Amino acid sequence: MQDSHAVTIASSGTVSSVAELQGTLLVGLEMPAAWDAATIKIEGARQNSSNFLIVADETGSDKSLTVAVNRIHFFDPADWMAISRARLVSSATQTAERVIHLLVRHDNR
């Protein structure tokens, strides 16, 4: 069983590749050893949709994660449970390719 999905933000980029999350819940991020200081927002889409939207909280504010290098950042899976596809958006351009692991747990609902 897969417990993570690797996504890549290209050099000079801000948006990652897409992770297919079907059957899993997003529970955290594993950050690489190098990262140009930036916050991360998560964009989500329904299954079979290419329309990615920034995930917001109950007040309508964008969910933004402050991250650090060489860290695992956990969060409440309930915030992301309706997302079948995900990608990350960095608030700053990355100066080199960055691979980030989206940590998941299997959804046994």
C-alpha cells in the first residue's frame, strides 16, 4: 500500500505535479532538504476533474501552510477528505527542482 505520493515543483516553478489520492486521505507533507522559503497552499480537484481550486477554510480564507526543510508537517485529514487530486502551490519561485512527499493514510470509510 502506498503511504505517500511524490510531487515535483520544477526549477523556476511554483506549482507541483498532480498527486492522485483516490482511496486515501492527505495527512501531511514531507519537505525536502532544500526549499526556498515560502508557504504552501494545496489545490484540490474532484476525481476526473482538471479544475483545481485552492482549498479554503470555513471562513473562506485560503489554507496556507508554513513549512520548513527536512520536516514532516502533519495536519487534520478532515480538511482534505473530499479531494481526489491534489497539487501544491509555493508562494515563491523555487530555484531548483523540489520533490515533496504528500503523506496519506488509507480511507476505510
